[in-house]
Amino acid sequence: MTINLRIPHAVAGACLAATMAACTTTVAGTASPVPGVSPTANADVFAGLNACQVLDQLVAGEGFNPGENTSRRNECGALKPRFGSYGLALDPVQGLREYRETNDAVMEVSVNGRNALQADIPTGGCAIAIEVGEHARALVQVALVTSPRDPQACVDAQALAEKLEPLLPKVQ
């Protein structure tokens, strides 16, 4: 199915005008950093890391299908027939605090010495969020076909997280 979207020229012109009106003029002077604010505070710590490429590297030779992007974000899932699925999300915006706030019964764990949180996935499986910064995390998810509540999912998630951790940027 092909969707053909056309924006009337008047609307496009209005959008361009609004965009241009939002611009400011240049003021002469020397820029200086705001005290106490890192110049990379809003930078994507995962820039250059593609979740699917990383996941494919982690599960190479284990019988998984190539990873597939699961959203507009840097998230990927890989399926292994008659076994289950592994997922990886590289989130440059939300840290462990946000993960704790949105998940029930999280448990503090460590992944190669890095702070992490483990939680059951409501639909079955296990997830581990690994700290990459105050506002960044890597999330591994494991769902097995054996049972939605198979404890092996958390064992596998921990093993996947331990393989992933050395590839992650250092905690900021």
C-alpha cells in the first residue's frame, strides 16, 4: 500500500515562514560555556552504536535471525526459532531512575561492576537495564518460548548483559 501525502504550497509556505520567524539574529561576542553544565549533556552517548548491529554481534553463531529494528528508536529484536527472542534498546534519554519508576518489583543487580536493574517483563521474560549515565541506559530483554515465567530468561538476560557491557560507553 502506498500513501501519497501532499502538503499544499500555502501550508508549506506558512511552515517555512514560521520556522524562519523563530530564528534569531547573530550577536557579536564570544560564546562561553554555562558553568556546571557539560557541553555534551544533551549528546547521544550511543551515537555511532546501532542496536541491531550490536545485537547481531552478541548473538553471532547462536542461530538467531538477523536483528530487526522494533521502533523509530535505537531498539532491536532477534528471534531464534523454537527458543525465544533477545532484544536490545539503547536509550540516550532515560536512565535507571526512570526504569525503576515505570517497572514493578525491580531488583538491583550488577553487570560487570556496572549498576543495573532487573525486572520481569509483564508479557513474559526478563529485562536488565544497565546504567550508561544518569540519563542513559542499555536494556536487554529475553523472552523464552518454554514458559512466560521461565527463570532461565533472567539467567540468559544476565549473560547477554555481561557480553554487552564492554561495548557500552563508560558511565558519564
